[in-house]
Amino acid sequence: MADLSVTVDGLKLPNPFIIGSGPPGTNANVIAKAFDEGWGAVIAKTISLDASKVINVTPRYARMRAGKDILGWQNIELISDRPFDTWIEEFKQVKNKYPGRVLIASIMEEYRKDAWVEIVERCQAAGVDAFELNFSCPHGLPERKMGAAMGQDPEILGEVCGWVNAAAKVPVWAKMTPNITHIEEPARAALKAGCEGLAAINTILCVMGVDLKTLRPEPTVEGYTTPGGYSCRAVRPIALRFVMECARLIRAEFPGRSLSGIGGVETGDDAAQFILLGANTVQVCTGVMINGYSLAKDLCNGLSAFMDKHNFKTIDDFRGHSLQYFTTHADLVQRQAAAKAAAAAPKPDGAITKDTQWQGDKFVEQTEKLVSNQ
Ligand SMILES: Cc1cc2nc3c(=O)[nH]c(=O)nc-3n(C[C@H](O)[C@H](O)[C@H](O)COP(=O)(O)O)c2cc1C
């Protein structure tokens, strides 16, 4: 059986599957459940210092289906509405109960150095193993210049990462927004400012649809809506593209930094694709909301079966393998022209490949070259 364990930024995980920040890591109870079910690590729901500013609405989800299958999921949920002090107590409880497991705090604050330094210092004093900086929530908090609003501004993001890295004694990952044209720009700013790794992607800003009976867009709250974040299977191709771009940036400019792939993972085969494109770990959020925490076992079994099929013994045996097959469109055209020319050309030994190559004065010689039992 393949070895699924990974060591990333010094953190030892039994497998690469991490609960992505969101409802599946929203309190100590569910975090414990995730560890009991075998998840490699948990990233808790994003927290800030003042939860009283966080006010959620209901309903806050809308789904895209194909028959019974859920393909896409919109949420207009904010970060955690639970008090910061409660979270600090729960981080301590979880680390006491699961000292060997990896607990990562997802944090988000306004553009104020003292706020970022305070949240980092208090969380690490509570024992968290790493931080993920949420620069990517697309709704609600950008109105306070938090989340994606910060993640879309490489200069501000770099400055905030600098504050965090100066205060943090544990690894720091910057979680990137996909709601941007060139993810390399904020990603480079985060890595230049000393972050150990990147995580990509958060949700994609979307409008799920309009109810054709009521003519109201969904999810409808008191008759109105606001654009939300799209996740689940439908976003996987977009996530893979962003992960590929982050991986290429890391290889070219920041070798050794880490990458956590996120977006639409529900099977071991899905995860294998993120790893083939350079991810060290793979996060799952909506997949847990649909399938429950026991999904960890299916993911491990699926990834292990993929590895056995290819005779890969460890995750590092194939991490980033498929990056070499990306090139430009112009290069694809050239490669195809070269392949066609090679197919049409006579074989090096002069054996003919097409009937037009037969020549009267070489006919017997050419025939000889086609005989297998010379
Ligand atoms: C209901 C919901 C709440 C989420 N809340 C957070 C959050 O608090 N912080 C965060 O960084 N990402 C949050 N996310 C984004 C996920 O962590 C993840 O980046 C995204 O959903 C794509 O992965 P998935 O397809 O596996 O869900 C949330 C996603 C959903 C669906």
C-alpha cells in the first residue's frame, strides 16, 4: 500500500487531505470529528478579533444540480460569528486532546497592523500549528476592505503578510482569491513577504440563478440577494488552472515553498490531479458538506489505488509530474506539424510508409524492407 503521509513546512500529516476553512471546521466539536475520521489536518473556519461585526443571513446557500448530483454550490456565508475568546479556548481544547494532529487557524482582519499582530500572537499562544491568511472571501467582508478586497491588491497583501510573518513562529499560508486576472501577482507578493506557502482557491464570485416563478435571484433573503462564492465540482477545472499557475511560480521563483490545492475535490482521483499539478496538500470543504467526514477514508483509498496503479510509493514520487506537459499554443501547433511531418516521411531505413513512396527502380529493394523474417 502506498505511503500517503506528507511533511509540509515541517508539519507532519498522516495524509494530504485537509478540511478546508468553512462549516466543516466551525467549532471544537466538528474539528474533533474530523480528526477522529482520519483527516490529515484541519483548517478552522476563518476568525477575526471582533465577531460581533459578523452577521449571517438565512438562507445562505444555493445549489446547482444535474439530476441528483450536486455540481455547484453558492454561499453568502461570512467568516465565523463566534467570539474570538471562545475560539482561543477551543483551539487549546483541541490541541490538548489531539496534540499530534495539525490544527491550522484561518485568520482575517482589517488593514491594521496591531489587529493582525494580536490575532497571530493569541492564536499561536493557544497552540495552533500554522496559519492560513484569508485574503479571498469574495462577499460581505470586502465591504470592510477584508478578504478578497485585500487579496486583489498585491501591495497591501504583501504588507499584511510582512506583519504576520514578523509575528508568526509557525508556518503561514496565504489563501488566494480566484477573482483576479493574474494570480501570480498577489501570490508573488505573499511569498516575497515570507509566507511558507500558498493555498488556492477560495470561492469564485457568482450569481447562482434566478427563480423563474418569483423572478428573484437566489439565494433569496427577504426577496433580495447578493453575489456569493461558488464552490464544489463545477469549480475544479478553474481551481486546477490556478494551482498550476501557482506551482509554476513557486518552481520558477520560490523553490521549496508549499502549495495547498482547493476546489471541487470529492474523490482520490480529483486529489491526484491537484498533486500532479504541484500541490503538497489538498483541501476539501463543500465535499464534506455533501458527503460527511467519512469522506476522508474514500479519499485515502482512492488516492492510494491511483498510486498503486502507477507504482508511486510516496506523494513526492508524482507531485508536480504533469506540470512539464504545459506549453504555449504556438508550441502545440509546432509540435503537431512536426509529428505530422514525421509520420509522412520515409522511415530512416528507407522502408516505405505510404503507397506514394513506391518507386519502379527500387521496387524489389523496397519490398525486401517490408519483410519481417529477413
Ligand atoms: C459555506 C462555505 C463557507 C466557507 N467559509 C470559508 C471561510 O470562512 N474561510 C475561507 O477561507 N474559506 C471559506 N470557504 C471556502 C472554502 O474553504 C474553499 O476554498 C472553497 O469552497 C473551494 O473548495 P470546495 O469546492 O472544496 O468547497 C467557504 C466555503 C463554503 C462552501
